[in-house]
Amino acid sequence: MTVGIIFDYASEPIEVRVEGVNILFRTAQSGYFATIDGIKLDYVGVCREFPDLENASDWQKQAVERFKKKIMEFKTEMARAEYIISDLKKFGYVPMYMQQKGFRPIKL
């Protein structure tokens, strides 16, 4: 089951797609989905979430690996989607819509 979530971040729509254990991201500007490996992370946000990575030279790689490990803990795509919503809310992402199995989007 695929779960799609659309967020508003700084007046730009961001789409997140959960397909099994794969998390894909896309902005309106890019037009294509990128894996979590290709996402750009904010250094300040990573340090706030993981203070031990502040002085690490490979902080971005370690943060991505921790995210992947956390995602694997959840059993279903819906549980992964709920975690992503709650986690991204902390960083100013506003969830707007969720879509499951290709049905109509539900306003959040």
C-alpha cells in the first residue's frame, strides 16, 4: 500500500511518498522523486535532533542512517506516514493532504 502526504513548507508544496520501507520526497520545482539518500538536511535541524552529530564530519550521512533505522521499526506504511507527519511538523512542515492506495486525498 502506498501512502502519499503533501506538506506546505515555506509556501512550497512538498510531497512525501511511503512505499513499503522506501520514503521518497519531491518538491514542485524538481518534478521527480528522490530517496532519503538524496535529500538535503539542515545542519542546525540535525544538531537540534541529534546533538552528538554537531562535531561529526559526516553528520548528514549519519542522520540519514538514523532516519532509515527509525523507519524500519514501524510495521506498516501508515505507521511510517504518521511518524513522518509528526516528525516534520517539528520543523515547520504543515501537513495538508494524505492519500492512500490511489483514492482521493484526505485533508489533514
